[in-house]
Amino acid sequence: MALETDAIIVGAGAVGLATARAFARRGHETIVLEAATKIAQGISSRNSEVIHGGLYYPTGSLKARLCVAGRLMLYAFLEHHHLPHEKCGKLVVATEPHEIERLDAILDQAKANQVGGMRRLSGAEARALEPELRAEAALLSEESGVMDAHAYMDALAGEIAGHGGAIAVNTPFAGATPLTGGGFVVRTGGEHATEVTTRYLVIAAGLGAQAAAAMIETMPAERIPPLHYGKGVYFTLSGKAPFSRLVYPLPIPGALGTHYRRDLGGQARFGPDLAFVEAEDYTVDPARAQAFYATARRFWPSLPDGGLMPDYAGIRPKLHGPGEPQPDFRMDGPESHGVAGLMALFGIESPGLTASLAIGETVAERLSA
């Protein structure tokens, strides 16, 4: 039978839009389904907007490979579209002598991941760059930066439209049935519920990925990983930003740790922390500031009392729970679940924004090769 479109992407965040762009640029008729009233309303709009170097991730992992490749693609995209960004660099700091060994291990991992622009600094060298910094030693990642994530996603949407693709907002994914001979009947909900046939189906729904995958007939339930909500909150600084570069402590279990950034408008922010929660909740408890003061003063002792104000929160789609090792991205294609033409993306959290263009290209290559 003739199919109505070539590719349907579920989710209009950074990864979904980048994937739709990759399909559309290959000449595939592409539709993005988004349940919200606008694009970029999920986890892509509630993060640090950091462009990651790729330092920490295990050698050969999807996170390592796609972060490094995606960063190069992302800077080229931002520059081509004249989008706001700054390659400000990042300092990863050891604030105590006993942390230096871990710092050196991160440098070794960055070299194994072929991350360029890495320098090992003494405490004095780090303070020469950032005089208010407290550090026994540091790593400088010259390729790390910050960006305007919303401008980036708007530009992705523009490219999708420019290549003949479409984004359907207010259109939740309601399920799919594989067709004999290939393709899917995709059902949508909302005010204008309908059915569309497509050759390829990609689940890039962030926190909704597991629920969406469960609505695909013949998708094995045992191939859908558990979802854990990893909530992180942010606090803004009242006053002048103390550092021009990103400042990160050593990673904590399950995350990179509560870090500092100066955004493109000059506002200093700290966050996110990590707390596992049972449901989506984006409130920021002002009492969490006490832990932020303790963490931030390890590398910025001059943080004044009363200097932090509650800002916003994000929730990351974790594939691990408290105390469990942090796994890699899951990009599950037919070889994993047995459903031809389907790619389901699970656990696409940090560095998903940085890696988004590389993720999109990989999905399009794997499904449409």
C-alpha cells in the first residue's frame, strides 16, 4: 500500500526536531507530533543550555561519541544561523588535595574520548583565569560553552519547514500498529484525532518515551526500560556574575554536580542538583538553597548570604534509580525490539542537547539506510 508520509517523529524537543531535520534533509516527507501547544516545552526547555565537551563519558559509549560529534555539528549550526552562543570554556575544579586524582582521571577519559582543547591547570593557573575561584587544581575545557536553546530549536523547526516537513502541535501520539510489509498506522489524539500511515516511526518523547513506546502494538514490554524522574532545581545569583567561564565541581553519582554558569544575558546561575521524585513537579523549594550555598562555596567562598534566589526546575528521564550506575543513552532500533522501521530513544538526558544533531543523523542513517 502507498504510505502517506515517510517519517513520523514523536516529540518536538531538541532531539525530536534534530531527528526530523535529518530525515527531511534526506528528502523524506516528515511530520513531528507534539502534544503541547508549542515546540520545546519539555526537558529541552528546562536545562542549563550548556554545550558539553564530552569529558566524562565511558570510552566508546553513545554519550561519548555523540557528544563529541554533536558538539562540532552544533557549533557549525549555531554559527551558520547566527544564533546566540558563547564558547566560554569550562573549569572542572578540585577544591581539596584528595580530589586531584579524580580530576586527572577525568582528563584521561577526555583524551580517550578525543575531546580537544583540554588543559590541566594548577590552582594558581586556574585563579589567574578566574581570580575569585578556589581550586587546588583544575581542568580547562576550551570547547565547552553556552547557547540559547530556544533559538536553536526555532531554527531547527525552520529547517524542517524549509525541507517540506511539518510540525503538528496539540497533537498527542495515541498509538501505532505495524503494517504487513512495513510501515505503521499512527493514531493521534487531540481535537483533530486522525490516522496517518508512515514508513518510519521515531519515539523522541523525553519523559513520555516509555509511555509512547507502550502504545506501539508488537513492541515487547520487556524492551521498555523503567523511567525514573531525576529532578534538578536552579538558583540565580543576585549581583554580578563572579566567573566568565562555566565552573563545575567533580561529578556526583548520577549527574555532573551542581555547577555555575553565566548565561548569555550575563545572569549567574547555579544548578541543577539531583533528587529522584515520583511525578512531574517543577516547583523550587527555597530551602534547597542551603545545600547550594554549601556546594558553591567550595569553589566560590565569597558567595554572600542571601545571594541565591529560587529560579526554575527541570526533570531528566533517568534510566537508573538512586544508588544505581548511570547507563548510556538507549537508541533501540529493530535489532533490539524486532519492530521494523521503529527507533525508540530512552534516557536521552545530558548531554542530549549537545548531541542532538548527531543523534538525529544517527537515527536517520540507521532507519533509512
